[in-house]
Amino acid sequence: MTTAYYTHNDCRLHDMGAGHPECPQRLDAIEDHLLATGLDIALDRRDAPLAQISDLRLAHSEHYILELDEVLTHLADTNDRHYFDPDTVGCPATRQAMLRAAGTAIAATDAVIDGSARNAFCAIRPPGHHCTREQTMGFCFINNIAVAARHALDVRGLERVAIIDFDVHHGNGTEDIIAGDERVLMASFFQDQLYPFSGGVPLGENMINVAVPAYTRGPAIRELIEANWLPRLDAFKPQMIFISAGFDAHREDDLGQLGLVEADYAWITQLLVDVADRHCGGKIVSCLEGGYSLSALARSVAAHLRVLAGL
């Protein structure tokens, strides 16, 4: 079986304005690098359907979904823009991109569970891990990884899944949604005292939050992962692993101050592949979160994909 690679042009159409770091060019940089390196031909490219509004209820409240959908539908109808906060901007294409991103995560989950792909990577935007059950924030409108994980549990009948988040920023939205859900084990590291300034005290016993100081480099983070994540993951024995794959902990990324390089992302991915091989037949779905230095993002995604594809 191959590694499925999901993306869609709808995800490029969401645009929060000139100079915004979460820009359509992020996906272009990834695509260009995959083509230039030849990695593109090793991947099983797939499109994905739009999520249904009802799918979003897996992770978000009815009130939030209806209110968000009303605002984004209005923007699409009027060609207008709306600032949910200073950093999170809706545009006419946001609704379509948001539903495509969530639909991609769901389709990848189904493909891996059904066995048509061993694992999958979703090159999607807008990202999702800051979006809480009831709040848009941090460039995020719908929590794609939480929707996918809950789809695996509530729709597809799995009993235990793990969510891994290696973005430089704490995945506060995902934690808000799944804290206390004993079917989910969430493990993350993130830069301490960085947006959204949370995570120091986990919200539930199913959370493994590893806050690391600014300027921490790869070797130290590898040690923390082995000491904090690995024993809990092996004891939990997940039936599937979901990855919030943010690449902004790279040393070239200006939105954080950690010191990872491509080899560190490859090492983390290999550790997760090994855990998945031990416990769940290799089942992994990875969804793009952060990563704003375009060259570093593209190189890091390629390192991640090479390991997923066994290259």
C-alpha cells in the first residue's frame, strides 16, 4: 500500500491578505518542492470531497457551526471580508476551503481505515489546531484533526486513537475538544510562553503536554519525546494515529524560536511510524498545521513524507 497525498485547489483560494504568514503560497512551495525532488511520483495523489456541515458537529458545538457558517456564507455572497480576530480573517473563499480541508481529513481517515492507503498526508489549509469547540482563533476556523479523530471513533467505530501535535504553538483547540475523552491520547511539544500562551497545565489526564523553552534544539526535543510520549503511547496502544503536522518549530521559521531541522522531523515521523507499526498496522493520518518559512516548510514536509512513504 502507498502513502495517499491529499490536497485541493480550494485550499489555495482562502486568502487572509497581503503579508499574512498563513498564505496560499505555503501549498505552492510544498508542491514545487515535491516536483523538483521527484518525490511527487512516489505518492498516491487524491482529491477529497467537501465536508458536510453535519460532520463538523463531531468536534464543534451546534451554535458555533451555525454562527460561523452564517458569517462565511455572507462573505461568499457579498465578496466581503471579516476579521474574527486581528490574525484570523474570513474571505469569500474561506467557507469552501474550510469545508474542503475538513472533508480531506475525513476522506483520508476513511481511506486508511478501509485499507486503500497505509497512511496519508493532507496538504490543506486553513489549519485547525487552535480552533476550540466554540471559538475561531489563530488562523483556524474548523479543527480538522479533531473532526477526523472523532470521525474515526464515532462514525467508524474505533475505540482508541492518538493525536500527536508537533507544531511550535500549543494545540489549545484540540486540547479543548478532546480533554477528558478517554478514547483519545494527545501528545504534544510546543514552545513555552508562546501564542496561545497555554498548555502548561493539561486540561485532562489524557494529555501529554511538553512545554519547551525558546531556542531548544532537536537533540533535546528528541530526548523529551522519548521520555514523555513513548511510554504512554505504547501503554495506550492506539488503533490509529493522527498528526497535527506543524513545521514552524524549524530554526528558519520566524513565528517561533525553536531549533528543529528536517532531520528532526524525519526522526519524529519515524518514531510515530514505529509506534503505528507496533499497534495499529501503520495507520496514520497527518494534516498540515503551521510552517511559515516557505523553503523550510517545503523541505520539512518532504522529510515527513519520505518517512511515511518508506523512502
